[in-house]
Amino acid sequence: MGRGAPAVLEAFKMPIVLLFTLAILALILIRVAPELMRLRIRFFKWLHWTWAARVTEEHFERWVLFFRIFLLGLAVVLFLVGVRSALS
């Protein structure tokens, strides 16, 4: 992982290509976040969890915004870790 990294952490070193691929996947998922939330609502209705579907529908915009911010943060972290791994 870097200079002075414990041997245990060396076992978890991910290939650089995988880090960049996961970052790109997270960026792609930002675009489909509303569709994933609608799928979640349909799944709750299929389970007859009307209370969960109703709560998700009432706060739909906030859930989508939360997931988009989370996925953007994940993409940035993965990209930065990939760059650091490539440079070390």
C-alpha cells in the first residue's frame, strides 16, 4: 500500500484497474439512482410493506439526493485511492 504499511494491509491491496472500474460504475449509478429507488418502492409493495413504500415515496427526492451524494463520494474516494496506488 505504501511505505511502512503493515503486512496485513498488503493482502487487501486491490488492482488499480478494479479501483478505477468501480469508480466509473459508481458514477454511472448516479444517473440511475431514481430508477433504483422506484425499483425499491415496487419491491416494498410486492412484499406488501405499504408503510415502507409510503415512507420512501414521501421522501423520494431526499433518498435520491442522498444516494447520489453517497455514490459521488464513493467514486471520488475510489479514484483517489487508485491514483495513490498507481503513484506509489
